[in-house]
Amino acid sequence: MNSCLLLNLYYTWGNGGVYMLARLKSSQSPDGRAKWNPAIHYHYKKTHDRSYQLSNFTRAYRSWFIQYIKSRIHPNEFRPLLSFLYTDLNCNLNCHYCYSWGKEIEGMTMQVAKDAVNWLQSVGCRVLAYMGGEPLIRKDFIIELTRYAAEKGFFVYLPTNGILMDESFIDEIGKAGVSVINLAVDAMDRYKGIPKYFNRIKPQFEYLVKQEKKYEYITFFNINITKHNVKDVKTLTEIAHEYGIATDYHINEPPLIEYDDFNHKQDGAWITEAEFQAVDDLVDWLIEKNLGGYAMVNSVEHLRAMKLFIRRRLPPWPCLAGKSSMIIRLDGSFTPCMELYGTDEDWGNIYDGHKFDPDRLTRQKQNCSPHCLSTCNFQVNHYSSSLINSLQWLAKHAYSNYLGVS
């Protein structure tokens, strides 16, 4: 796909692309679980007007594309395109595949958070993604920090399980200037160890989508594929498609580092040989939908790699953690990626600068990348590997709900 076509897609589709928004109803599947079926479909043009499209295009251009071009002009400088900021490790949920539950650790202070934003600005980064834990355990903190970063020109990305989100917060975070809200949802209803389910947050979700135009942010689902929820992943994908939002898929993986207080090493819903065929079929289905125009953050290459990963056959891949992406921990110290959050290695901090030595990173990734399929880092590599791919990323944000082809 050439750059002229991508820009033409933006101006053509961005001027009111047609999609279907369904009035939907729940029914019961044979196993008693909720099943999502379209009832009466209404065809109409998206209500997102040209100003909404232009706002998302401009924001993505300034925060992503310009910084990418500068990183190519100055290849020997440390210029990360994306930074993850851990504001808290505490969480309101106990997902068995996650090691954040029950930490009871004091979160990042506002001074460290603002210092981190200032440091990122000084090294040319303009994309700030919150991480946790659950960021919304301190709503006022997130609203203030978002306002501070947005005023400095940052593209602010907020992941949340949505449970603590209410209409008041959605309006406040929208006013603060959030760019993307990523809803982590794994199933339609609760499974043991998987408490992030759609029917629990449906009212918040519907209000969030309703307010997109007013505050000009993007919404999408973040779905973790586990041994339990293969059927639910398809249902959630269809819901996202009906509402005109994107999806982002992860493959469930154990932590790379041993954590003494992690109590679910044996029941983390890890994918075993018994689920290989079901996951393969799901991946094939997702690729078909991706190529058919469903809006997805994942590249087709990343989806295909999931089959190798679950079989532990994934070769080392060109992860750009510590170069194009990075982690800032609660105290302002650095680590290359979220999978290595718990390492005691010194990678630098916001006050003394980074220590992301290329040779050291290369040695690290030869060992860790075959055991990790980080969605964020895989996409950073994919979309920053060439000018055409970067233009595609820009076009996805320009259309606000992504183009769906990758």
C-alpha cells in the first residue's frame, strides 16, 4: 500500500465512512454463557465530522509521525517513540495471569510523574501510555497528569479495566485531553480468574463510545487470549465491529521474571497443548477479519506469530524495547519493557539519564524475545520499520477507529 493511497483513504474514509451500528440483544448459548447477537441493524454515516477526523490526524501527525522522522534523521540519538509510565502497581481486580494484585505499594508521586513528562519531552518523545495495576484507582491523579501532558503536546493513552470508570470521569478525562482509552475486557461474563468481562462494564462502555465525538478520543478493546475465552474473543471482536471501534489482542503468557508474591503460577489460564488447535483456528479467524476490514491494532504478522509462540517455537525477533519504546517505573527509574519491570538491573532514570546500551540490549533480547510476544513492542517494530508502515499508522489514527488493514 503506497503513501498516496493511504492519504487518499484518509480523506475519503475520514469524510464520513459508512459502518453499521446495531441495536443488540443478549441470548443464551447452549453452555449457558451470554451470546451477543445483532438484532436490528441501522445503516448510517458516522457522526464523526471533519473536525474530529482532522483533530485525530493532527494529533497523530505531531506526536507519532514527526517524532518518527526525527528519529530517522538522528539515528544515533536516544529518541523513544513510545513511553509507558507506571502510575500504580495496585489493582482492584485479581486476574490470575497478572502479578499486580495485592501489592499495596504507594503509587507514583505527582512530582515524579511531571518530571517524567518533562524528561520525555526533552528527548523528543510525545506518546505517553499509562500502566498499572489499574490507573483509575487514583482518578484525580490521572486527570491532572493527563491535562499536564496534553498541554505539552503528548498523545496520552489510558488503559483501564473500566470498572471504576463512570460518566463523570469520562467527561473529565475527555476535557483533560486524553487521546486513547483502551478497555481491557477478556470475556462476556466472568470466568474463574478472569474478572474483566463486558457485561460488567457495558453501561460505561456505551457512554464512552457516545462521548468520542465530543472529546475527540479513540476507544478500543484490549483482549487477552487465554485457555478459557477463545469463543468470547470472537464475540467481543464482533461487538467492537458493530460499535465501530478497534481491537487489540494479546496472547496470555507467564511473567518472564519469578515474583515471590505471585500466587497463580499454576492457574494463570496459560495456553497448553490441549488448546493449540482452538487458538490456531481463532488466529486464522482474526487474520481473515483483519484482512476483511475489521479494525485491529495488531498487524497480521503479529497474529501469525501467536501460533509459534504458544508452541514455544518463536525465534528471536527485532524488539525495539529500550530504543523506540521504554518503561518508567514508580520511582522514575527505567527498564526496557514491562515484562522486565521487576529486574534489578540499572537502566538509568529520569534524573540521571538512560543506560540503554545497544549491545547490552541485543544480548538481553536474544534470551528474552523468544519467550515474549509483547503486542506493543511488536507493533512499534512493525510500524516504525519503514516509512510506508509509519504512514499506515498515521492513517489509522487519522481515521480515528483505524483502517483495519495491516
